[in-house]
Amino acid sequence: MTGLFSMKRAFQQPINLTLGLTVGLGILFSGTLAQAAEQITLIIGPLNRSISVSEIEALAQGTEATGDLKTVLKFAKQTSQSAGTLLSQELPFDLVQADKLLNSSLGESLLNKLGQIISPRSSGQAGAQAMRSALIMSLADDGKASAIEVMRRYPTDMRVDIGALQNASEEFKDIPQLLRGLGR
């Protein structure tokens, strides 16, 4: 039994080190070198609108969409209420489990797919890395993540291809249930 315990502890140390470095670097870089997203460019077909994160946060808190956000929601065939509900829905998940998942082949695949749909506004590159950082940072404080919290933690202004996100939603529809099962 002692051998099994020490083997388990030896296995957990690299995971804890990796997790600690990921969170620590995320906190370091988010606080000094990179800024959190302030603007999100929403793309749906030919429509391309920049919306402030504060407008999207207000939507998540139940405020009715106005201006460009209302236009984007109309093109996306979404109501303010349904979009706000989706944005604020929290998914509890253990930080260590999230780190393991995000570093697995399944996690890498999901991050790469999401990174093509949601990416830094300036380059369209490194979407997977930015998403990984935002997810880990979202889970770090309370073990929960929501779309609005991920937006707040995203390391830079982002662009979101709404059409691609809607197309991928069928592919991603079972992921929250899968993650709830893995997080326990």
C-alpha cells in the first residue's frame, strides 16, 4: 500500500507543478503583460461588429440588448434573454481535472476547434492557447466557468465567428454534460 501511495504522490507532483505553473503564468501575464478583453468583434456572415465586454456582461445580467449587439442577436436569431442565459450558465469543474483534460488529445482537439471560432482579434492565431488560459483562469478562483467569465479572462480582445459557433454547437452540445461527469 505504501508503494501505491508513493507512486500516486509521485504522479501527482508533475501534474500539480504543471497546474501551478499554468495558473501562475496566467496570473502573471494577465496582470502585467496582457490585458483582458475589452472588445469582442462578433462576426456573422457579412456583419462584423465590435461590442464592449461590459455590454455583453449587461446582457448576461438580464439587460435587453441595444445597438450593434441587438443587430447581431437578430442576425443570429437569438433573443436577449436566451443569449444572456447561455452567457451566464456556470459549469462547475475541478481545476486539476480541467488541466488534465485540456492537456489531453481530446482537450487539444476541442481547444483547436474553439480556437478557430474564438481567437485573438488582432491575429487570428493562438486561439487555442488564449482559450486554455481563459478557461484555467476562470476556474482558478471558484471552480466554475461560464462564457461571460471566460470572456472576462480572455487575455486580449477577441473575435468570435458566430456562424461557425452556431454550426459547431451541434458538435459541442454534449460537452457540458460530459464535463460535468468528468469534473466529479
